[in-house]
Amino acid sequence: MAVYVFDMDGTLTPARLPMTAEFAADFYEWQKNHKCFIATGSDLKKVKEQLPQNVVDSFSGIYSSMGNVLTVQGEVVYERNFKPEPELLNRLEQYRQETAYPGTLYSNYIEERVGMINFSILGRNCPFEERNKYGIWDKENCERLKIAGELGASFPQYDVSIGGTISIDITPKGFGKGQIARHLRESCPNEKLVFFGDRTFKGGNDYELAQALLRLSNTQVVQVASPEEVLMHLKNNRFEPKS
Ligand code: M1P
């Protein structure tokens, strides 16, 4: 049997939105006969907000906060944390004060999760419509790309990647999604590992995990554009190793 690993936002759900009822019904049926995990940059609270309880309970494990927390059936198996330097936090404050973004800014702009920081100039407590507004402005002005480049150069002990629409994920080196590949291989040494993500390309937040998996044998990475595409692949069922 293969073991399946799914990113959450943009892969199992629309970005930062709940899983649709239609998708949940089909996916839950599929889960009954397959072993699967989540690998997300979001924290467990957001996983529980976005997925129905029966779907959450049917995963063999949930790697949240970039794999810095593993939860199995509601029990925390491990947590890996760090303490950010004041210099890094000061720099983030400075970016927020000096942004050229013309719209309103909201609270919770430095979210310290276990093992990572999620930084959003806009602020995570923004109304949903403001996410798209900032996302469009950012595409034109490349604010996040510029900040990520500068932070990476000034703080080489960290990995800095563009999150989803409004944020940047910052992890100490070795605390990124790639760590999930090692952990999964240790716990599933003989199974084929199949990973689905919407940003497995260079610069995307699934890239590190996709590459770490592809360096191992007996793995497959599936780039998808939407939850519907995930279902299509699962229904075609071309991932099981030939017996
Ligand atoms: O897709 C995963 C990303 O989702 C959110 O990104 P944003 O708020 O920018 O859309 C964040 O939870 C981020 O950490 C995560 O990588």
C-alpha cells in the first residue's frame, strides 16, 4: 500500500477556507481504505477550523507548523520549537512600519507558531477580502519577494519562503517542511510515499518537502492546482505499487 501525504491550503481546501462539503464526502470515503497524512505550514488550530472532524480523525498523523508538530489521533507526538533573536523580530517590526502598501493594516502580523514564524505585513487578522487585495498589490510590487530575499541574506541561519497569499514563513534551517520526509520514511520504511501539493515548484512552500521526498527512493510528487484535481487523481488510482 502507498502512504499519501497532502498539503492543506490550495490542495485539500481552497486557501484559508474550509474544505467543501462535496470534497469532504468523497475524500472521507477514500480515506477509509488508505493511509494518509497532512503536511502543512498552518498550525493545528487552522487544520481543525478548515477540515471536518471525521476527516481530521481519519488521518494517520498531522504534521503542522511545517512539521514542527506531529499529532496522532489528537495526541502530540513531538514538538520542536526555537526562540527567535530580538534582531529578527525588530527587523520584522521595521518592515511593517515602512511598508509602501497603501491599504489598511491589521493585527497579528508576527505569528509565532511552534518552530516557525509566519510574518504578514497585512496582518493575519484581516478580513478575507483584504487578503486578495494585498495579494494583487504584492504581485505587482513584489514586497514579499524583496523582504524574503533580504531576510535570507541578513539571517542565513533561517529559511525564508513565501507562504500563501499574504505572508512569509520563516524557520530556522532544518525546521522546514523537508523534515517531514525524513520522519515519514523512518515510520514507513517500505511503503511508497506519494505527496500532493499546490506549490511543489521552486520558490513554493511545498518545494522543500517535494525535493526531500524525491531524494529518497520509492516516492512520487504530484503537483495539483486545486482540491478537485486531487480527487481526480485519487479516483484514477495510479499510485499503488504493482504487486
Ligand atoms: O498554504 C500554506 C500557507 O498558508 C498560509 O499562507 P497565507 O496566509 O499567506 O495565505 C499560512 O498559514 C502559511 O504559513 C502557510 O505556509
